[in-house]
Amino acid sequence: MLNHSEQRKSVLEAENITLSFGGLVAVDRFSMVLREGELAGLIGPNGAGKTTVFNMLSAIYRPQSGDVRVMDHSILGLKPHQVLRRGLVRTFQNIRLFKDLTVEKNIQVAFHHANPYGFAAALVHTDHYFDIEKHYAERTEELMNVLELGHRRGALAGALPYGDQKKLEIARALATGAKILLLDEPAAGMNPQESLWLMRMIEKVRDQFKLSVLLIEHDMKVVMGICEKIYVMDHGVRIAEGTPQQIQKDPRVIEAYLGMRNKK
């Protein structure tokens, strides 16, 4: 009998994806499934191939073999902006904001990837243009409130504290309207209090915006605290898959990753 998670519709699938760089296999026949409304994690030691997997899932890299499907459609051959239109967005380990724009403008920019009213309407400011811009302004306000950035609306992104830059990056990703969110080390550089806030926030936005979330994270408190399912990689290979409870007890994981932390 299928459990509740397995009964949900698949929104993102990787099937035996493989990628090599100069003869070195970075990812070897990696497979995974992210289901509707699921919050899953991808963990492993540094150099395990996690970010390479994310790059293939978001069409930055194309697998040399295997397939990636978003909403049951292969994305092989698509560009990242085309995958965004299919409903998948990602953040990066290194924050990529428009540092000379305000918090508010950074979020508003993300709405325009779909070009909803065209150049002519924007030039002459038609009623359609004003209706859409009003909607974007309302959604920007909502996202700033949800991510607790309202008090920073006029601040330049580059002048924000690191934790607020992370918040803004998530807000901008949500502004795209995508339903599949890939988060690359969202807790990196955060203090324990900020990490606790992040755990609460990821669960909140998943529920409020009906998202499916896959995250790469080294903070085990975050991973074990919010993920329903965890995939574990080592040397480019998936070595384990399961619930947090199963992963914590898996001897391969203890040896490859969790055990390494305990030895330090």
C-alpha cells in the first residue's frame, strides 16, 4: 500500500541523470521524485554532487544521460527561463540579488519574467498595464509581509544584513509564481536563531503558496526538522533515501556524512 506521500502527484523527477567533467563523474545515475506539496532534502558531504544535481534539475547543465521531468514533461534541451515558465525556480548558494535596487524593486522585477502586457501597453500605459502593475504591487506587499521585510522595503539589497538578503532571495523566487522551489543551502551563513526562523518560514511558504520544495542544506537541524523525505549523496551517487528517522539510522549515511561530523 502506498503511503500518503507516494499517493501525491509527481511534480519533479530525475531518472538516472549522469554528468561528467573532463572524465570525472560528478553525478552517476541519480534518481529522485518530488511530489506535490512535499518538502524534501538533498544532503551529502562537500563535493558529493548536490549542486550539480540542482544545476541539472534547473537546466543550467544538461545531463549526458537520463532525463529530468517537470510536471511530467521532459526539460532536456530547455533553457533555465523556459523551465521557470514550466513552474520551477531555484535560489543559489551565492546570493544573486540586484544589489543597487531596493528590496521592493528586487521583488517586483521577478514578476515581469512572463512579460504579461507587452512593450506597447507599457509605453502608453493602458488600463491593462495599470491593472497588472496594481496586482504586482499588492503581491509585492504580501511577500514583504510574509518574509518579514516590510520595514526594509526602501533599503538597497546590497546594504541588507546577510539574513535579510536570504529572505529577499526567497521572496523574489516566490514572486515568479513557480510551484516548485529549489533552495540551495538557504541556511548557509545564518546564526542559530536565523536558522530556526528559516525552518518556520520554509514550512509557512510551502503551505501558504502550495509549493513543492527541495533543498540542499548542511545544517542537519534544519534538514531533520522540516523534511519529509531526504536523499543522501556521496561521491556523485545516491546512497540512501528515506524519512529523517530512517536516514539518521542508516549506516551508510553515518559513515559518509553524519559520522564525519561526529568525528570532528
